[in-house]
Amino acid sequence: MFPVSWHPYLPVLFFLCLADHLHTSGVIAGTNELVYNGFSADLKLDGKALWIDDLLSLTNGPGGTSGHAFCRYPLSFQDNPGGAISSFSTTFVFVMGFKQYKGNGMAFILSSTSDLPDDSPGEYLGLPHSNLDGHAFFAIEFDTVLNPEIGDIDDNHVGIDVNSLASVESQTAGFYNFYGEFQTVVLRSGERIQAWVDYDSKLYQLNVTLAPCPSFKPQLPLLSTTVNLSSLLSLGPVYAGFSASSRKVSSSHYVLGWSLKVDGVAQPLHNSVSSFDTAYELQNLSNFEFPRKMNILGVPLIVQAVILIVLAVLICRQLRKAKEDDEWEIKCGMPSFTYKDLVTATEGFSNKMLLGKGGFGRVYKGVLPTTTQHVAIKRVSPESKQGKKEFMAEIAILGHVRHRNLVQLLGYCRYKQELLLVYDYMANGSLDRYLYDKTTPTLDWAQRLRIIKGVASGLYYLHEDWEQVIIHRDIKASNVLLDDDMNGRLGDFGLARLHDHGVDAHTTLVAGTWGYIAPELARLGKATKATDVFAFGVFTIEVVCGRKPIGPANTSGGLLALADWVRGTWQGGSIVDAVDPELKDYDRAEVELVLKLGLLCSHSLPRSRPCMRLVMLYLEGGARLPNFHPASLVADGHEDEETDHKALSTSAATTVTILSGR
């Protein structure tokens, strides 16, 4: 008996054992399903397309023309006019290029007609140039020529085409292995390659996956995008098939097997198509044969061992996924939104709803379908610099804290390999736009001071007022968002870490943004409340001066830290001379206080920086800022090293005068 935990893989084992008896080919009667384990005469061929034994050859030999192969019987993706559009799934194994033959490219195609012109050479892959002639089509192209107009320049990409050869999405051909690492696949290598195309008509989600044969289908697709195919699939009968073309050089494009299912999952292909035998050459095309079918009762022990190893790997993967799911639910709680709701909210993640993008992925504006609430949706891409650990940290922290000066996380969603975070929508965007984008209105002094106080209040809450200490680790202008009333809210907790009050932090990885990173953090890699205070100090000076944390020096042509520039301005005259030239009307006493406080917070010694409780008192007038001189803000390197091990957990050693009446 198999262990209970093996049950997801019993169908796989069953398929491997009985593959000899499951060989089907052609159209399955009464269904919208095709299964070709080798090809026969029920396909409609034109141009250069022909059969070589069980093999479908789209082009072979000298080029200049194209070849097409369509199933003779059209598919229906809609039961009734005006009814719902069906999803579909297809998989096929193909080969491009053998030794002296070069393939220019081929495509899987769904078309409103099976009568395509057979004189479309080279770069057009045998496809219509557009749908201007009334031929609606959808294609997945496997293109190997970058720019035919200037010569046969190698390319190697997979693209999604809708009624045009200008791909709506494309990616270098390859796959993501078991560890999530990307590996390139050379399309015209002469080796077998398997492709999977899956379309969800309800979510408009299209996934294209690629892998060399033999291989299981990778978990992570090569291409994943939202595309609405309703205009094609609702036309009526749709023809499915393949297309290829060649230029002046000899070219070869072969399809070895093909399975397609409307409103379901395509059947796996026979082992004679995607065999475990990877040694594969065509010495003589006219005598080409598939490897003989495997009889499981007589397979060598080494093949049985390979099958068992593969099954063991799959079982371990399933157990690890179950453990990860438990970890998600324990740390983050159950998902708050469905993927369908978020697709609807963003109109299919439309570009017109795009608010911004970065290394983590993209942020979209959305309107929740059930409540009509405006939200911001961060869609973390699989290749994101923000990994699962950072994603979970943001959910675990922001999902519990509540403060008027922190961006509110409303919930999250996991869908396959995608991670999505849903926040309150901040109508005025990020603070850095108002500091550096000349097309936005200049912030007046009252607005700037209110933003600084708001961020200070939020940071005080994180450090002192919540049940645990939260170290933000990435305080900067672009992470401060502005609400309808231009109040500052601190966001982006992907790097944040938390620990109990009175306990030293365990974070030892340097993280953050250069210019905001404290000296001891750069030396020792240990984030503390004091390193957050340093970043807040730099941020405060940045808001007052309207200058970035690191900028060009006035004379040397090198780079200069903003705090050093302000300190030099103070030493050379008045610290108020550092204020943003765009700021015309301000209170000199308040500006001087805020600039000096920013310098004190960004002191080179962590023990000399005030804690956020003191910062709030200074800003609100509940305590008087101590007198100090510019030279006292910089310690020599010897003193830095001596105090590093003492000061990392110390908030402040500043003498404070508490004013009465508070």
C-alpha cells in the first residue's frame, strides 16, 4: 500500500505504468478535446506542412514560404450566443532546428479561419500581419529571429500575440526550476521542448509555461498576464493549430504531439512524445521514428529507480508546500481578498490603473467591487526583490498595528505564484514627488512641519507605544504617503522587524537605502531603534531642505551627505541658509529647531541620538532642545569603534529640560 501522503501522485504513477494502454490520437468525439500522440490525416495542411511518419513537419528544407496545420473540426468556446466564454488548456511538444537546419520560428494559433495565406515568409511566422483583413487570431509565438530586416540575427523569445504580431507580452525562452531559478531554453537547439498554455476566461488570466523534455510542468509559468480573448472566442467556430515560416535559409519546425481541452485540463501526452530518453537526433528525416513505447513490466531497474526518485521529489515538494501554507496562516492569517475581486477592482490590472512600479512589482489603484472603496494594490512579481519573507513581514506587522500616521494594510491575497497586498488608497501619492517633481505644487512650511510631526508620531508608536518594538529599517521620503489632507503616513514595512521591549534586536543584515543608513549599521549590520532615528533625522533635513540625502559636493565634484552639507552651512553662517529655496514663507525659529533636531538625530554616535519620545517633546515644545555646536556632531573613528558595542541598544544620553505647563 502507498502512504496516504502519496495520494496526489498516484495518478502520475498510474499514468507512467499504463501509458502503453492509453494511447489516443485525434479528436475525441462529442467533446471539445484534441489528443495527438503522433499525427494522422485528420489535420488540414497547407503550404510547406506535411507528415513524416507520425511527425508533423511545418517547414522543411529551403525557405521562402510558410506552413500551417489546423484541426479540421472547429472548436466552440461558447455554449450559447451571449453566454459565458470557456477556458482552455493545451500542451504540445515541438522541435526547431536540426544540425544544418535553422528554424526561424513557429506559433500555436487560435484563428477565426483555417485559410491563412501560405506566402508569408520569415519574420511573420506564417501569421496574419494584423486582423485588418477580418482574420481574428491569438498566438503564442516561439521566435528566433530578432530583426530580419538587417539580417538573420539570433533571438530566443516567447511572445503572446492578439490580432497583431506586436506581442502584448514577451520573455526570453526558459523555465523556472525546482528552486525558482530561471534557466534559458534554446528554441532552435534541435532538442524537444514542451509548452503549456492555460487560459482562465473568468479571470482573463493567461499562463505560458516552457520546459525541455523530459520534464514535469514547472510550477512557475514563463509568462503570466491578463488578456481578454472574448472577442475571438465568442465569434463562433475557432480553429486551433500551428503555423511556421522560413526565409531564404533552410528551416525546420516539427510538432511531435499535441493535446487540447476546452473547459478543462489538457490530457498529458504519451511517453513516446515526451520520453525519458533525452538522446535525440534526426539523421534521416524520411526514416525518422519515435522511440519505442515503454513497457513498464520490462523496464530496467534504473528506469524504475528514476521514477521513484521523481515521485520522492514531488512528495517532498508537496509536504514542503503544506508546511509553508501552515506557516502563512499562523503568521499572516487567512487571505482577506480573492484574486477575482482584485482583478475586477483593477479592471484586469489595466495600465490605466497603474500608480507606479519598482523592484518589487507594480502598484495599482483599485475599487473594491463589494464596497466601492478605493484601495492601492501592490502586485508583487515572482522575480521581485521583495521575497516571501518580506511579504510575510509586512502582513504580520501592518496587519496588527493601527495608527493615524501609518499606512493601513487592509488585507492580502495569494494566487499561485502571485502575492498581492491591499492598502488604503493615498490620493496624493508619495512625499518625494512633492519634493523633487517640479510639476507638483510646492509644499508650504506648515505642510512640511505637519508631515515631519506625523512621521515622528508614527515612528514613536512603533518604537515605544505598541506591544512590541518594531524597527522599520527603511524610513525615506518615497515611503511616506500623503492622504487627502496632506498628512504624512509611513508605509512599506517589507524590511521591518519586531522584537519584545527590553530585548535586543536580532537583525544582522544591512538593509535600507543609502543616505539613510547609520554608520554603525553599515559597519556592524545591526538595526536598532537608534538606526531608525538616524534615518528619521536625514528624512527631516531632506523635507526642510528639499535636497536628496546624497548629492554632488559644491566644489570637489564628488558626493556629499546632506547632513554634512547642512552642518557645513551652519558652521559657515546660519543654519537657516540650508532651507529649500522654493520655501518662501516660514517661521525661522521652527526651521532652526527642526534642522538642528535632524542633525542631532543623525549624529554619528547612536548614544547621542534622542529617542522618539524626546523627538516628539522637542517638536511639540514640551522640552527644550539642548545647545550644541556643529563640531560636536561628528566623533572620530576611534570613539566610534569604542562605543559601537555599548551604544547599539541605547536610545539617548541627551540632557533634557522639560518645560512647565505641559
